[in-house]
Amino acid sequence: MVIGSKELANRYLKRAGYGHEISEGCNGCTIYSSTGGILIWIGKFDWTIGEQEILLHELTHLIFDTLGKVDVKYSTANNEAFCYYLGYIFRQVWKKLAKLHHSKKKKRKNAK
């Protein structure tokens, strides 16, 4: 996951050999490499509801793609797989974002 400018994300994508660039006009996107890698990019994340919505939107792409790769097709009959996976992935990403946020707050506090 990359949080930052399109330029930062595009440098990472090039260095990692994704063969894609983030197009103009989006606030987040999910990009797949030919080798199976997945990158989620979000322009910024300051904990607003709009940014949380972008995060959930991109995680949903990730989950649909991952479930599709193991031939689990989403339907109302099996939506629990999607729901549990979304909860799990969201929790893991949220923990990392919270740790990053706490670290940034601590640095700002120590800089005063």
C-alpha cells in the first residue's frame, strides 16, 4: 500500500516492474502486476470519512480479485466469504495505518 502523491506511487510501480501508472483524476486505485502483486494507492489518508471510503473501495477491489483467483464468485448465497475477508483485510490495514498515525503524532509532539 502506498499513501502519497501519484509521482511517489508511479516511481514505486516502475521500480517494482508493474508496467502501469496511476492515471489522472483518481484519489485511489488498485493495480495488479503480471506476477500477481497488488498495490493499493491512496493519495492521502488523514482519517476523514471520505478517505476511509476510498480505502474500503480499494480493498473491495482487492477482495473481489483475490476471491476470483480461487474461483469464489460473489453472490448473495456466499456473501459471508466476502464480508469476513473484508473485515480481516480492513483490520490488518487499519492496524498499520493506526501505528503509522501514532508514530507521526509522536514525532510532531517531540518536535515541539
